[in-house]
Amino acid sequence: MASQTVTIAAAGNAEYGIWRVILASAAGTLIEWYDFFIFGSLVAVLSLKFYPPGNEIFAYIAYLTTFAVGFVVRPFGSLFFGRIGDVVGRKYAFLATLSIMGGATALIGLLPTFKTAGWFAPITLIVIRMLQGLAVGGEYGGAAVYVAEHVPDRKRGFYTSFIQITGMLGLCVSLIVVRLAEQSMSKRAFDAWGWRLPFLLSIFLVGISLYARSKMNESPIFSTIKSAGKTSTQPLKDAFTKWENLREVLISLFGATAACGVVAYMGHLYPLFYLQTILRVSEKTTIFAVAVAILMVLPFVTLFGWLSDKVGRKWLMMAACLLAVMTYIPIYEGMEHAAGNNVVKVKSTKNKVTGAISLTAMTLDPTTGMQMPAKEALDPNLPMLVFLLFVQGIYASMIYGPLAAYLVEAFPARIRYTSLSLPYHIGFGIFWRLPPVDWALGLRCDRQHIRGPLLPYVCRSGDPCGGWSIAERDPRYTNLG
């Protein structure tokens, strides 16, 4: 009886320890994604702060390109911090990434604008954005590996799904913080200095997370292989010059992370731009709809992570891609109808007085049938918008929930951090042609139909060749040691 009590107590302590690991890892990763996404959440304000006035389209493209710089450097961050994580330790690598991200985000809150500092402002902003991208490049792999190397094999999909939630939640928190800052002051005050507050808040959040992470121990699997002298001294060489491992890297990229990146951005980031700029839905309504949809979707990320422990990762991920390919265009047609202002195309117009160029959503005059500027969507069908965003979020959850477990199971412990980080960040940041730039350039190249920019995404979200090549591993018997 006594031995049974001891066993139950030990199991309870182990479970408590796992949740402490998950909480500390997920909190830090959430803050990093908050820092990363706050930049995109303020595009309408900051694009005109850090670039020359007078050409709205140029400012948008320049700002979105700066946003995209963060995606470009993410793979380099994955290599740099992946090597540290495989040689020195998982804990130290993502302590460093959190510190860099927090410092870079705070600097944006202190940065002078173009009006004050001229070209120094956008150049410095690009450098800071590169630091953010480097930090995110090292963060995800560290958090996913650290949690996976603590949890039981049979529950790996479920537990690692809490790391997957942090990306969506970070975006949602960034939207909420921006909205609260806007509501707490006048529009003039927010435009003048209030936009800095969400960036400066990062100092406080990062400080708390750094304290929590500093109290964590190293991953037990990494500690074991390090004490046995089995760590890799050249993880980059071992990961990418040996065909057996390189093959897994390529399969992970083409079969999982690339399509996952498209599905995730289509579900959560593209609608922010599409609803406000194309369909002329107000910023308040857009943020509310996206935030509600994300919050509704969060439990499904964990659900699909848990389900992947029962049925496997591969088929859930492929089903998400197939559903996305089949339904994206009908979903966005539904969003057009839900907006209620009959937008049919977008064109650029030049202000006759100031010469400023801006995007104008066009509709048809019900009397003459001629095109005319569309009015703001004053009474959109909000429940329908939330539902359509929720459906896209379900697709993202189906592929994103099992993704971390799939990636950590694909690579050996001695080079795991490096190996999984690179395909993840190429798939999400570069391979699918930099989603933020697509938003702007897609509109510029296809003004005849407002769904024109969707087509590259629809094509890229389905990757049947890569998906079929994914190896289905039984998660119950895949040991990470």
C-alpha cells in the first residue's frame, strides 16, 4: 500500500513538473510571437511613420517588405541558435533568443520616426527587424525540442501542441494590446506617441519570462547525451551533409512546414489586410473578428495534437491541406458577401491636391452600373465573418497542432534543434515567397479582381508530393533519446 502511494505521488510530481516546463516554455514563446506580430498589427500606423510621406502604396510595400525581412533571416537564426542548442544546451539557446527579441522590440518603441530622423529611421528599423527574425528563428525549435524531450512518448502530440498555440495567441494578444492602447487615448495621441506603448510593454513581459526560464533545468535527454559525450561537435555538418538526415530535412520542408506556413498565414494574418484594405471593414471590427476566431480555434490546436497521438500525424496534416485547397476561394467569396458593401476590384488613385497615391476599393453604382469608390462596410455580417475565419483557423489547427511532434520525431537528439529549426523557418518564412510582400504585390499586379492575390496561396497550400513522402511514425513507440 505504501509503495502504491509513493508511485502515485511520484507520478503526480512528474506531471506537475511537465506542466511547469510547458508553462515556462510556452510563456516565453508566446511573448516572442507577440513581439514579432506587434510589428504587423500596427502596419496602418507605422508604415506612414517610418517611410517618406506622400505615397501610401510605397509606404505599405516598404513597411511590409521590412516586415518580410524578419522572415528572411529566420532560417539564419535557426542555424545559429540551433548549433548553440545542440552543442551547449537547449535552455541557454532560448534564453538568448528571448533576450534579443525583447531588446529589439523595446528599441522599436524608442525609435525616432522618418519625420525626425530621416532615412536613419527605416534603416534602423530594418536592422531591428533582422534581430527579431534571428531571435524567432532560434526560439521555436528550442521550445518544441525542450518540451518534447520532457514528456512521455504517448502524449507528445498533446503536450507539444501547447507550444503550437503560442503563435496564434501571440497574434491575438498583439491585436488586443493595440486595441486597448487605441481606446485608452485619443486618436491623435495614439498616432503621436501611443503606438510606442505595445512595444515598450515587451520589457516587462520579457523580464518575467526570463526569470521563469532561468529557473528551469536542462532537457533530460540532452543532459544524458552530453554526459555520455555523444553530442555533435559539428551539428550543421552532421545535419545537412549526411543524406539520411538531409532527406528528412527536405521531406519536413516540402511535406509539412511549407504548406503549414501558407495555411497558418491565410487563416490569421492575411485576413487582417484583406478585410481592412480590400473589403473596407473597420479596424475595430476586423480586430474583433480575428481575435474571437483565434480564441475559438485555440482548443482545437490541442485537440488535433492529442488526436495525432492516437491516429498519427501524417493524415491530419494532409487533410488540412486538401480542405484548404478546395475551400479557400469560396471562403473569401463568403467574406466579400459578409462585408456587405459589394467590393468588386481595387485600384490605385492619386490625390489631385497632394499627389499621394492610395488603394481604393471599388463597387458598382446600382443605378448606372459604373464603378465607384466603395463605402466603408458599416454593417457587416459579423457572425459570418467570425465563422469563416474560424473555419480557416480549423485548417491551421489540423496541420499545426501535430507539427511540433512530427518534427522532433524526425531527427536524432544530437542534431535535433538544428535539423528541425531550418525547415520550419524556411517553410514559414521564405519558401512560400514571403507572404507579406505577396499581399502588396498581388494587389498591384491583379487589380481586376480582388481575389487575384489569393491564387498563389491556393496553389501553395496543397503540396501532395511532399505530403505523401511524410513518414507515418507510431507516436506510441517513437523514443526521442
